[in-house]
Amino acid sequence: MRCTTPTLLRLLGVFAALRVVVGCGPGRGMGGRPSHRKLTPLVYKQHVPNLSENTLGASGQSEKKITRDDPRFRDLVPNYNSDIIFKDEEGTGADRLMTQRCKEKLNTLAISVMNQWPGVKLRVIEGWDEEGTHPADALHYEGRAVDITTSDRDRSKYGMLARLAVEAGFDWVYYETRGHIHCSVKSESSQAAKSGGCFSANATVQTMDGQRRRLADLRPGEQVLSYDLSTGKLTYSEVLLFLDRDPLQSRQFVRLETSSGRSLTVTPSHLVLAAATGTPRPTFAERIQPGHFVLVSGGGEDTAPVLERVTSVEAVMASGVYAPLTRHGTVVVDDVVASCYAVVSSHRLAHWTFAPIRMFASLRAMISSTPKTAPAAGTSGVHWYASFLYSLAQYVLPGRMLYK
């Protein structure tokens, strides 16, 4: 399938319209006015969010130390921003090495520091650690954490420096000592910005013949149990393609377990039908907590879905990522009702933007003269159309509609 120039122009027009409509509200949307709300400095020993650093709602679990001979070392990038002073007391340049996400947040913070205090720069006193000076689970070993001060070392500024770091988008900020602020970010493997949302390789779906199929064995063209948001009923829906499919990739997932023993393993940015109370809505998996409810299937198409209490939520690492796209935009995975979409908080908007894919599938079915069979799963990786839409959305959709 090729995307012609007129098609691209129409899509650009659609997202431009969304920018005008949605970007006018409060927040960091590109179309809105800059916020002039008063920023409150953090107090000594305060951290934001008010969670432990290694929990899902903050920077997540530590994964593995990165050494110079580790293949992941090449994923660390040097930061040569002239607006940042790096202490580099080791003389090895280690403090300049960090993940791409950490670099982006640090560079954003550097601008905020100069705007807040003209003539003052951001100072990094600790970055990637290869010498073992931190606790075993420290994110410094993965290039995901930095300890910072201001260039003038004025400690009266550090509370506001911490607040500016929160505003810059660090996933966890801690006024750790009187002498520095600690900041960290989520791992690259857990970032929706990198590859969207998926289910694990061993996750299963129910096909129209009543059989359970692993997502790793599923093929486009097959009918799987899904959910019709307009009627609130279960239905079978055709798998059109895989938005992401990579049997070898390792990723951080969220594992949700329910009171009946059901378990869903999904990436943090994926939308799952859930609710704290009331009607379930598409919700990022990362935001679901014990005590919330998820919508589950009691069986096949003729059974009514029911709400079931979530009893535990934990972060796990697993290999293999699969994200099927059905015609209805939903899929029942391991008996839990989920959206096919991730990254964008609005299921309705995401489903609407994939209308060209559904139209193309319908047209292909109409003109095809060969018997309908399940085609091959296709190549590994993120589907080009999904990648294109997300890249476009980064520029035109306000931040509150995108997973952070």
C-alpha cells in the first residue's frame, strides 16, 4: 500500500485542524498560549511524583547495568550542549552519556534555567556511572539519571530548579540533598514514543472457531473476539494488520491481574477498557491501579462482558511484541477487553485516523478474485502508517493527548 501525495495532504490538513481545535485549551499544546501559572518550588526531600522512583508511575524498574562492552552502550548518546556545564570529575566524559530521553529532558531544562535566572546555566554533577558508586538498582548505571545543580551553586535556587525539572518532563524528580537535585526518566524500552503499544508474545485471542491462538501465531484476515464500543457487546472482528510485530524485541510491560486470576501483559501506553468507578473507558495501562476495574469477556460472542476488579499491577520485562489491528479497533486479549491503539489518549481519534486502512481492506476484499485466506504476518517492526501518524501527531497534537 502506498500513501499518495493527495492522501498525505489530506492527513496533514486533518491534523492541522486538530491542532487548532485541541491546541487552544490549557496545557502545553502547540496552539495555545504559554502558561503563566506560578511555579511552586519543591521542598527538601520532596519528590514528584509522590511514588518510589522504580515504580510504574515514575521512572520504572532498573533493567541492567550498561558497561562500555555492553551492546546497549551504543544506545547512550553524548550531550555536548554548550548551555550545560558537566562536572566530569572522572575525566572520562561519562557524565555526558545518557539515554536519548534523558538528553531531551535535560536540554529542555537547560533552556528553562537560563530563562529563570539570566546568566546562570544548568550544571550536571553526575550522569552515567561506570564506577559502581551508587546502589545496585540506581538508574545512573543505565544513563537514565542525572544529579544537577545551578552553575552558581546557589542552594536557594535548588527548590525551583527541581520544579523546573518536573516541568521539563523528567519522570521522577527528587530534592535529594541540600547540594543537588536527582532526576530520572523511564527506559527507552518502555517508551511509547519509540514503538507504541503492544501485547506480549504469549498473549492469546479467541478465534471464530472458538480456539485460543497466541498472538505470535495470528495472521491478518483471521476473525478474533473483539468489542463493539457502540453497542457494548462482544463481536468477532477481522485482523487487518499488525501495527507492531517483533518476536525478538525486549520490552517493559505492565502485568494486570484480576480477582478471578485473569492476567493481561501489555505495554504501559496501551489503552485498556478500565475504570476506577462507573463506566469503563479506554485508559493507559500504566494508570490502572489495584482496586480499579477492567472489562473482561465471559466466553464467546454470545456472552456479556463484565467488570472485574484488578488485584495487582506490576512491571515485567518480556521478549516479543505484537499489536494486531482489528476492523472494530478493539481486541479481547487473555479475556480482557483492550483497544488496538496506544500513545494517543483518545481511542475514538485513533480509530478515526485508521479509517484509510479499513477502507483499503474493504476495497481489496471487493476486487479480489482469489479465495480469501489468511496472508502472511508480514515483516517485523512498526507498521509504516502507524509510525507516520505518530510522528505527525508529535508535531500537531497537544501534549496532554499523547502518552508521556
